[in-house]
Amino acid sequence: RILLRRAVECCPQHKELWLALAKLETYDKAKKVLNKARQTLPTEPLIWITAAKLEETKNREKKKQDDVEMKDQEAELDPKTSFGVFEECGLVGKIVDRAIKSLKQHGAVVSREKWLSFAEDCERAVPSPALHVCAQIVKQTIGIGVEEEDAKATWVADAEDCVKRGSIHSARSILAHALTVFPAKKGLWRRAAMLEKHHGDPGMLDSILKRAVTYCPQSEMLWLMGAKERWLKGDVPGARMVLQEAFTANPDSEQIVLAAFKLEFENNETERAKMLLQRARQQGGGERVWMKSALLERDLGNAQEEIDILTEGLEVHGKSEDSWKMHLMLAQARVRRGETDLARQAYEKGVRSVPMCYQLRQSHASLEERLGSIGRARAILEQARFKIPGCPELWLAAIRTERRAGNAKQAE
């Protein structure tokens, strides 16, 4: 210590000597050393960064002594809080802000890329990462030289590069700042959530998703992510609550209804699942709602209810291109009950409604073959190839049908 004090007197322009001396001193003396170093070397950024690290270390020690945990303030849904990333540790934020202003005043070039590398260095600091210094550096410098129209894409690219280098908190801080500028961008919220999912902690992920749907309430994706994460943690009531809130915000969302149905069904809440689908059908649900309803009744062994739902669903959606699945399900349901003629009628009606669907024709031919009517099966497939020329599935079905019938020459 004595040698270093003498050294900075003899070689005041060497920043390494000042930094080494500050490292050996007590908190109060280190502050004086760094203040003098800043006066001597006003354009040296590392002196300012060391001062910010000193404040963070002091604040961390104080919090440990007081046994106070730093918690994310979930009640404050202002995007400027950025889910706790920029929560200041003592004077860290003020020091970094003053550093940028002072360096500019003294003619130093404040390079965005250089300062982002400083942020990553702070994150990797040994033995204790200076995460608050890292976040504050990002906050103060990430926008330098970035045009407004390029900001979102630039910051996303910066965050991705940080993740590749293993600088997770730097990436987190970049996305947090981006969200203060673009709080309504659901893609940014998704990136922030995925970062926490793969590299962070469940508590932070839950907090991000809660804030995300506050600013993007019409984003089905974010609501579903929140519900899924709750479910994966075993919090079924929590997932149910998220989906209820999601449906309130998006009352016409079929995707949310089907997610709620899946949650209830896979947790053996059959009656809840049936009620959800019934309500969705009454509100004009699409083909997927009707098909899920029919599949549920099939799983429950309610064959007649399955047929009734499919019949009613085809009255509503029977002419759409995707309705072929319901036509096929209805025909198969008739087959399972031994109602061959009604199954044929279902296939024929489906072909008339969706004439370019090869699956219906192929399945109808397969039924006739199983019933021993090879001639009918052949005729159905021939008509199908004429109607849908160039369909390889139909040619393959015809070849296999002839081979199974022992007509190898005709198959060739």
C-alpha cells in the first residue's frame, strides 16, 4: 500500500497504479483515491467503472448485514422498472451517468461497443460479478449512435451476441432497456421470457410474463406461455387463473379456449373440459373446437354424442376446406358402430363438400376393401385419380389395393 501510494505520486498517468491502490484501501479511502484518480485522468473510463463497482460492493455488504433481500417490485408495472434489472444499487446509476457526461465534457470518445464490452467484463468480474454496474452501463450507453428506426433490430442483435458469448446478464439488461422503449412489442417480451427460461430463474420468468400481458393483452402467445410455465411447475390453479384472465382479455380466442380445455382434460377435470368446449361451440367455435369436442366424447365412450356433435358441426362448417377431418371422423364413427351404409353416406357427402381431399376418397376405398368390395374400392380410387391427377398417395393406394387382392400384373 505504501509503495503504491508513492507510485501514484511518481507516475500519476498510469491508471493501473491508481486502480491497484484503490483495491487495497478501505471503502472511504478508496473513494478518495478514485476521486483523485479521476481528477488526474479525466478521460479514463475504467476509473469511473471501478468507482461504480466499489459502490455496488459496499451496498451489497450493507444489505447482507441488514439481511435484506433485493426483490423485484411486481406491483409496479411500469416498463421503466424493467423487471428489476435496473434497480439501482446505491449510487451506481448516478456514477455511471456522471461518468458518461464527464468523459464527453473532457473530449473522450464514448464508444457504444467499447462500453458494452465493459458491461460484459463487469458481469464476469471475479470473485463477485458487478451485475448492477453491468446493467447501468447498458442503460446509459446502449442507445449511443443508434437510429430510432434501427433501435429494436440492433438491440435484439446485441442481446443475441451477448448470449452467444455467455454474457446472460448483459443480454438481459439490453432486452430490459429495449422494453422501456418498446413496451408494446410482444416479440421483445417473448425474447426476454425465453432468455429467463433457458438461462434465468422461474421467479424472474413469471414476473416477465405477468408484465408482458399487461402491455400486450391481445397476445395469445404470451398468455399461453404464462399458463404453460405455471402448469409445468405443477401450479394447475395458477395456470387456470392465467387462462381465465387471458379469455377475459381475448373473449374470441379459440386458441385460449383449447389451451384451457387441454389443461382440464389432462388433469382429469372432464366436466370442466366439456363445459369449456360446449360454451365455445355455442359462441361459434371453429372446426378445431368441434373436433376436440367429438374426440372428448369418443374418449369417454359416448359414441352417440360424438356422432351428434360431428353432425351438428358439419352443418356449420361442412363446406370449409378443413371440414374433411370432421367428415372422416363421422364416417369412422359410423364404421365403429357397424353402420356401414351410413358410413358410406358420410364419405360421399364429404367428397361432395371437399372434392379435392384425397384422404376421404382413400379412406372410403379402404373401407370397401375391408368389406370385400374390391370392385368398389378400385372404382373409387380410379375416380379419385381422375379428379385429383398427379396425387402420389392415390396411386400408391391403388397399387397396394391390387397387390392385396392378388392382382400383381394390374398393380404393375
